[in-house]
Amino acid sequence: EAQVTQNPRYLITVTGKKLTVTCSQNMNHEYMSWYRQDPGLGLRQIYYSMNVEVTDKGDVPEGYKVSRKEKRNFPLILESPSPNQTSLYFCASSQTSYNEQFFGPGTRLTVL
Amino acid sequence: EDQVTQSPEALRLQEGESSSLNCSYTVSGLRGLFWYRQDPGKGPEFLFTLYSAGEEKEKERLKATLTKKESFLHITAPKPEDSATYLCAVDDYKLSFGAGTTVTVRA
């Protein structure tokens, strides 16, 4: 089954404790991206990757890091999480940047 | 600054009561406009892509249309299972999402 998986689905952590949210796709897609979704603000892009080893900032990259060492994986790293990073996070993939995106199930992160 | 505005924020319909959702945008060069459906606790699911003014696409009870400044998602004779948040996204070499319209269809 074609899908994007994310782990963990739910995470409660404390300020400053480094964490990683994994994302994996099995569709051989070139393009992957991370979004955060907050009430009233819609989906905002954090980082995107056009292909392996190529990543770039989206609209809200501050406080986040990513890496794309393999085509299928695109982890999101929060080196020192803060409460304002409490949000619902989605990973997505598509064949190119202008094709429809396939979204993962989401990761709900709470930073205390 | 590019902007994508969806209206209304929320829409409550009776089963069978047709209605339309609006997505207005201000971008410099549209490559494509996407509609997604999002159910509570899940990721958005792709519905349609529209590329040029005048284009229309249909899927079951949904029909999406596009003009130079806005897109409409028409829901014809909705059923309770059409209840969801509908998201619009505009691609002008940068993808921008609207905040969504939450549709509730009562039986």
C-alpha cells in the first residue's frame, strides 16, 4: 500500500529536550516536505526537499532541522524544543514539487 | 505577499442541501490550485488539481472550478460522510495553504 508513515504519532516532551520525528514514504517520490498545522493558520511549510541531499527552508523553519540522506526518509529534528512548537505536524511526499502531495497521519507534539 | 483565503470558515448543511466553498488567492503566477479533504485526526487527502481558468473537475458529489482569482468547491446533495475540513492550496513555485472550511452535514 502506498503510504507516508510518521513516528511517533503523539509526543509530550519538555522544553530543551532534543527530539526527532521520523517520516518515511514507499512511493519512490523525489519531493518531501514538513508542515505544521495550527488552528486558524492552516498548514505552514517548515522545510522541503527536492531530492536526496537537497533541502531548503519553507515559511517557518526557525527551531527545526531536517536531513535527506535517503530518498524514502525525511526526519524532522527539534534540537531544543520550546512551547511555541506545540503543534500538529505533517510529513508529505510527491513525485515533484508541483504534483499532488500524499500526507502522513500526523504527529501531535506538546512541549511543556 | 501571496495569500490564500478560504470562506466561510465553517458551514453547516442539512443532508441534500447543496452549497459552495470559496478559495480566493493573490499570487503572481499560478502553476496549480489543489483541493484536499481532511478528516479529524488525519492527514489531508488529495481531491483535485486545477491548472487554468475555466477548468472544472468532478468527483462524486464534489465539483471544483477555477477562475483567475478564485476557485469554488461545489458540494451537490451532500451526505453526512462529506463532513470534513476542505483545504485549498495554491502553487506559484511556492505552495501556500488556506486555513480551510469545516463542513458539517447533518442527516
